[in-house]
Amino acid sequence: MIDFHLLALACILIHEMDAIRCHEWRIFPGLSCLNDRVGQAVFVLLHVPLFYWVLAQELSGSVSFRHGMDVFLLIHLGLHLLFLLHKRNEFRDALSWLFIVGAALFSGLSLLL
């Protein structure tokens, strides 16, 4: 059986890689005031403990984490839609949106099934 939660997680991890290409720190509150070199470094470095925490929660088998992550990924899509017209938003191509929407879609399926 397909684990839609894991597909959502794969999509969000790829999206975070794509976020570096799209300079997401430029639209991220708190990081947008930094120059690109520092902003990128901080953005990337913050993802190390974040990914560690997410992977640790996954490995622990926490059902509440899985549900919470699925809900967050739906909210995450909403945030990207909210910032769609931000002048520094570079998430414009189909590949970027494939992973943003894919994470939300698979999370929704995970919650429903």
C-alpha cells in the first residue's frame, strides 16, 4: 500500500532543496533583510536541525507527528499561495509547484485515508 505521508515528506524535502535555487530566504520573514550570502547560509544551516527533528519524529513512529506534519503541509501550500505575488518570490515554474502542491496533495490523502 502507498504511504501518502511519506510521499508528502519526499515532496517537501525536495521542495526545500528547490527553495535554495529559488532564494526563499528573500521572502522569509526575518531572513529577507540579510544579504544573499548570509541569508542562504542561515537558511541552509537552519534546515539541519529541522531535518534532524523531522527524521527523528518519523523514526519514532509518532502518529501525532505524522498528522501534524500533514496538516502543516496543507498550511504550507496556503502560505505559498499567500506569498505568490511577493516581488521576490521565485517559485514560478511548474517544477517548483509540483513539489509544493504534491506535498499538500499527498498530505491531504494521508489524512483522508
